[in-house]
Amino acid sequence: MEFVDLYDKNRKPLNKTIEKYSPLEEGEYQIIVHTCVFNKKGEMLIQKRSSDKYDWPNMWDISSGGGVIAGEESYIAAERELYEE
């Protein structure tokens, strides 16, 4: 079970953590990271999402992305998501 930290619209922590994929209340936000990988020709790496993904199964997507887990820094989450892909 993964948990995410919640923030206000100005990215100030609300000191509240919820389970990943739980519905957010008004004024609550979670941090999502995305990375794009380009080659020397300027072409971007894309991928087709797995059919068993919770969000957007079988759809084309950017190189990697996902939620920042509780206690994690954004740049670490971006590195982790890229490594997972």
C-alpha cells in the first residue's frame, strides 16, 4: 500500500497523507512528476502503457511519470519513475 502527501494549491504541505488513488477533497493536491527522454535527434521516447494500468491502460504516454510517494522529494520520484520504466 502506497501513501502520498497532500498539499495546497501553492504546494504548501497540508501535513496530511492518504492512500494512493484515494479521492482528494477540494483544495487538496498531490505532486505528480513526469520525465521526457530525448535522443540527439530531438526525438522523444514514448511508451504504450500496460493493459493492467489503473489509469489510461493501453494508451501512448511520455517517457515516465507517476505520483510522489509520502516523504519523497520530487527529483527522487522522477528518477525512480524513470528507472521503473
